[in-house]
Amino acid sequence: MFTGIVQGIATVQQIEDKPGLRTLRLGFPKGFDHELSIGASVATDGVCLTVTKLFEQSAEFDIMQQTLSITTLGSYSVNSVVNVERAARDGAEIGGHPLSGHVDFVAEIAEIRQFENNYVMRFAVPTLWIRYLFAKGYVAINGASLTIAEVNQTDAWFEVWLIPETLRMTVFSTKQVGDSVNIEIERQTQVIVDSVRSMMSEMLGPLMPAIQRLIDEAKKE
């Protein structure tokens, strides 16, 4: 589990591609790899990866094809920078919100607006997923736990506001309109939304033919 509090920015030092597998070597900020061991989990732009080899202030991670296909990790090149967070320890303070490191979908940066000491990013979301995003709710973007400022359900986008400290500790200041980011939705919200939709479907199911007839008649008028 992770907390969504990014602990530093790592740099892609090396990439090795094999059939169905990509190996990344990440160079860490000073102190990040203290007591890091093979088999440990590191959230890399929000994707939970397992350490396979250790070096001085760097480590290697293997990424399977399925992960490459549903995240941004397949698009990285040498010298790309990524957010990193070590797995949470027992009793650790949850400064953000609990994250699994399992990315749900990729969103595109649709707009960036800058004001004095404020930085606003708008993300275009696949229609299927916008139902799980609400103003004042949580979302993980490239592994960073952020509060949603505004959501447009019709046009399928949401916005977050970033303070200078967030920009300093993450890769967001390097992103441009059109870039893609990894999104993990808040699990409790997903469970509630899916449960309500399922309950409403069961309750309204027998009434749907009558409701559809009323809609059709209204269209004729």
C-alpha cells in the first residue's frame, strides 16, 4: 500500500525491452533507497513495481506487457523523470489517501493554467471513469494523492490545483498539454458508486419498458 505522498523524483537511467517485458533502471534521489531490498515495492508514477536488482542509489524493475498497455510506462525514454514513493510501513501516517498502485486508466492533460502561486491542470477522462470523480474527492495522478477541485461530468474532465510544494516534489511542472498521466481512482468511492448503480438498476429494471414508452411519447410531441 502507498499513501500518495510522493517522496521524490527518479530518473530513467536505462531501458531494456524484451518480448512482453520491459526493464527500467531508475536513479533515485539521495537517501531514497536506504534499506531498500530486492522484492520491495516502489510506486513509479503511481504504478506498483517490484525491485529486481539493486545498485548504488538505483534499482531495476521488470514491467510486464499488461502493465505497459494500461499505463504510461511504455512511453518513457532514458532521462524521463517519474514520481516515486516507497511502500508504506505499518503505522505510517496516511498524509494522502490509501493507494494500491494499480492504475485504472490513463488521462490526457487538456489544459494548464498558471496564476501567482497556483497551478491548475485539467485532465480529459474516458467517459466510463468520470462517474467515479467528484469535486472535493480524492484521486491519484501519477501516484500523487490530490483533491479534485472541479468536475464536468458531461464533457468528462476534472481539474486539480497544485501548490508550489507539490510542483517542487513531483514531475507535474515538466508536463505539457497533450501528455498522458496514470490515474488511480479512490476505491471507496468506486464501491459506493457501483453499489448505488446496481441497486437502482435492480429497482428500476421492471419499470424500464414503461419509462421508455413515456420517453418515446414525449419525443413525438
